[in-house]
Amino acid sequence: MSTSHVLPGIVITGVSGRMGRMLAATVAASGKARLVGAVERKGHGWIGQDLGQALGGGANGVTVTDDPLEAFAKAQAVIDFTAPAATVDFAALAAQARAVHVIGTTGLEPEHLAKIKAAARHAVIVRAGNMSLGVNLLVRLTRKVAEALDADWDIEIVEAHHRMKVDAPSGTALMLGQAAAEGRGVTLDEVRDSGRDGITGARERGHIGFAAIRGGDIVGEHDVIFAGEGERIVLRHVATDRARFARGALGAALWGQDREPGEDGLMDVLTDGQDALVVPR
């Protein structure tokens, strides 16, 4: 684990992707952590290359590898924005290395979550569908508003992302839907409406609807609409810079140092103080 005089070592998985590149830059510039590893899938063109050179800059001494266990063994934290199957494998390996595992991967199904929960018995895992401070505050607000309004107020969650996003609804939209359901004291699976098409019939009272927009380079936009008779309440978050997510993920990795094994969310980090998520730009 970290000490007072050695900065925590961070490994980034899926380092060639949009978030991977952003995370590499954020860690390198933070002054609060060291980039000690970079992982890509087998057969990727960056394997064996110096990461700094692969990113188009000068050498930084970090070689891109397809062996996550070797990389994790020298790290205090792993930051992972990849795909569900890969994340499950990384969770087991990070637990074996006793490294904090920060998971920003979305599209996780119950079977994935069960395996991640098992890994959390041996290491700290911080998992969130969105690593933004603003979004996590929006989650809190959504729960509070849902608590205050009865089922005569229809709840609709509308999210927009770039054309390359592969899952819908987004992980953030599901976080918001879960918060609304908790505020009402119901289970999201029982009241979730997604992908309406054709003659669907009238909207069911108390249900929570989802709509997804995909296009261009939209970083992320989320609206929670509470629609009543004659009035609406709209809670909105707009992300314009992916770096906000990277700073939040790094803040979570730092927060997890020297903590007991277990699975936490970004709300747990926020509860301990917003400063945990304030990483230099």
C-alpha cells in the first residue's frame, strides 16, 4: 500500500481507448500518483511499446503489456474503464494483488456484479457508473425529489452520448433510475420502462422510463424529468470534458488506499469529503 513518501502506483487498463488515454494524462499530471503500468488486450498494436511514445509523445518508461497480473503486482491501484467480461477478470487479479480496483465500466449484468462482490472480500473496489462529482450529486438530488413526490409524478430519464457508446441505457442513467426507485421505496426492475416502440399503450402509473440518444461526440448529458399535472421538475447534468471523469476515478483510487477490503461507490467517497475527488487539472 501507499506510504507517506512514495506516491501510489497506478495501472490503467484499456489504455488506448478514449478514457484510457485521458486517465494516463491525468495520472501523469496529478503529482499525487505514479503511472506504473498500462494494459491492453492481446494482439493490440501497442503491446511492447513505450506508452508515452504510443501516445505520440516522449518515452515515459511504462511499457504497454497484455499481462495484467504482472502489471497489477507492482501497483497500489488499478483504474478500469473497459468491458464487463474484462472487468470481472481484472477484479480477480486486482484482488490477488491487493490493489484498489476503481471500476468505471458500464453494462455490468448481475452475474458480473456477483463476481466483483466476491473479489471485494479481498481488496478495495470502488465502482460507479459515472465518476463525476456533479453526477453523483445529481443522484442524491434525484433520490430526494423522488421521496417527496408520489407516483402521480411520472419519472423519465433521458440520456445522450457519443455515437461510439455501445450500451443503453447508460450506466449513469441506471444510477439515476435506481436512486429514483429507492426514493419511492420500489425496485427498479419492477418499474423500469426502456425502448418504447410502436403501440405501447398508456404509460403505467409509477413506472420509470428511459430514453437514449446517440450521436456525434456528445460526452454525456442526463435529464431526470418529474412530470406532473400542469408542471414539471427537470434535474440536469451536462458533461463537456471527459477529464472530469478521469479526475474522479483517480480521486477514488487515492481514497481507497489503506482502507479495508469491500465494495464502495463514489457516494462513499463523497460522504468522506469532496476533497477526495479534487485532483489537480
